[in-house]
Amino acid sequence: MFNYFKVYSWNLALSMALDAGANMDEIDRACRALRDVEDDSAFANDYFQAWAGAGARLAQAAAVDEKAGHLLSAGEKYRRACIMYITAERIPAHDHPPRLAAYDELLWTFRKFVECAGANCEKVSVPFGDSFLPALMVSVGSADKPAPCIVHFNGLDGVKEYLYLCGLPAMLSQRGVSILLVDNPGVGEALRKNGLHNAPEAEIPAGACVDYLETRADVDKTRIGMMALSLGGYHAPRATAFEPRFACCVAWGANHDWPTRFRKRMAGTLQAQNSVPHYMAHNMWVLGTDSIEACAEVIDRFSLDGVVERIRVPIYITHGEDDRQISVAEARKTYDGCVNSPRRELRIFTAEEGGEQHCSIGNMSLATNAMADWIADVLKTV
């Protein structure tokens, strides 16, 4: 992972941006004054402003191209502007007033990118109780030839637009697999616009996604898989264990025992990095609690002990050997527990080959290619 800054959470966000196709010169122009900062929380708003400002400049340049009729150039700049807004928006406290406005710009620039570039990406709404889950559908199927499809959830602090931009949907499309990228409860629009908070029963929103996909003529209902990254290393196995309609599962980074890690973090005894500044407040926002202890009580239910044994379909687990948030031991624990899966595989990325950090951030294409190949193989699309 590229250590441009002196703090982990900022470098993580930067590396995610590069994995999605950001331009390093544009990043450096925006951020070089912040390179020596050593307190990510105290200067989070400065980081936000640097990236959001760069996003605004790119969006303005894109609008000039669009007005001139140069739609492909406009689309490329809107794409990079969206990455800048994604990176800006994840860092400050959730109640920082400009953050929601930047999120709206994120949504707008992504929509403009899709429109100008003619990208294969349909925004859809998945019915969920009396609300809905905002999602992006990348379909390669048709009524005459329905395609298999993957349901893809986020982690603790992701957005569906990033899942699109990181390249996995294009890789799956090349292999004949559609994908539904979902802002599940606790992330993205589901949290910011619909007020939906995360919960351990991942099979409920995941099942709603299967219900939705079963209404589409372009989807092969017998070949729907489930995957998620980071905190989704809990969500995907949990959903697959309790939702029998899934044909396979991918955990993009294991997350077997969040309760133990969180309690140790509360006690100050965990040697691990935070994915975002204001980590504890972020968890309270995601879970809809008003105290750290109440937050911990919800997290106590986010364990895969006694869950993964229920998985009876193929499962693929990836992890980086030098993950500074979650130990590789959790990946082995998830793998060891999947005793009833007919095909369980654990892919650990090493420092020698790359992709050794959290969810292979810094060299995501190693993981996304491996996962796309495995999915295509399991769903027999190649």
C-alpha cells in the first residue's frame, strides 16, 4: 500500500482511490501540503477539503468538455471527480456539515460519468420493508439468455459507486456474470438517505436482493451468488448460511470475530489500525446507537462462530497476510469452519506478490481478477 501520508487511514483512502483509477498528479496537487500531518482526526476536515476541492475542479472541467460535445472526455473527468468525492467523504466525522453535500456531488458525478461514457450501469431500487436499498445493476444477460448474477454488499464504510469503479463489475462482465452492487443497511444511500442501519442478520437484506433479482428476466435464478468486502467478510458468509437461494459465496477479506476485536479496541488492548478517523463515532452512526457500550452490544452479535458450518455451497475467502486491521488468523478460522461447503478455498495474498493489505487495497486487481475467475469457474460461465 502506498504510504504517501504519515497516517494509515489517509493512506488507505488514497490507495483505494488509486485502485479505482484516480490520477496521482491530481492527488499530489491537492494533498501535498498535508503529507506531514500525523493526526488524522484533528486534520480530517483539511483532508476532506483537499479532495473535495479537487473533485469540484474536475467536475467543472468535465462540464466544459460536455458542453463542447466531447462526451467521452467529460465522462472520464466525471469518473475521476467521483473518486475524489468518495475519498473526501469517507474521512471527516459523519456530522461534518459539508459531508452530505459532498456525498450528493459523489452521486451526481457518478451519474454524469455513466451518462457521458455510456457505461453499462443501471441504478435500481431493491424493495426492503417499507423502504428500499439503492443499488447499481450491471447486467450481461437477456430474457433469451439469462446470466448468473452476484449480489455485492459493502463493508463498514464503503459506497456502491466505489464497488463499480474498482473494476470487478467489468471483470465479471467479461466472464458472462452480472452483478448487483448494493448500498446495504449502514452504508451509502441506505444510511445517508434512507436512515437504514446495519445489523447482524445480513440474510434479511441479502434475501431482499434475491427477491428483486428473481423478478428480472435477464437473471438466471439458479445461479445467484453473494459477496462482500471488509466487514462484508462477516455479511457474505452469514447471508449465505441463512439464505438457501445463494449458489456460492465470496468473502473479500475475512471478518470472523468482530466482537472480540471491538471489545479489545474499547479496552485499548488491540494493536490494529482504524479504517477511518473518528472510528468509534462512525460505528455508532452505522449501527444507529447512542453510546459506545450500546454499539458494542450490537457488535457482540456479529460473529461467525456456529454460522459458517451452515454454508453448503462453494465459498472463496481472500485475505492479505499483512492486513493491519484484521488478522489473517480470522480468514483461517472462517475457512476451517466451512466444513459443510463442497468447495472451500482460502486465498492469502503475500507481501512478495502484492495485495497483502486489507482487502488487497493497494493492488486490488490481484484480488478482483482472482475472485472473478473463481466465480466464473464455480458458476460455469467460461
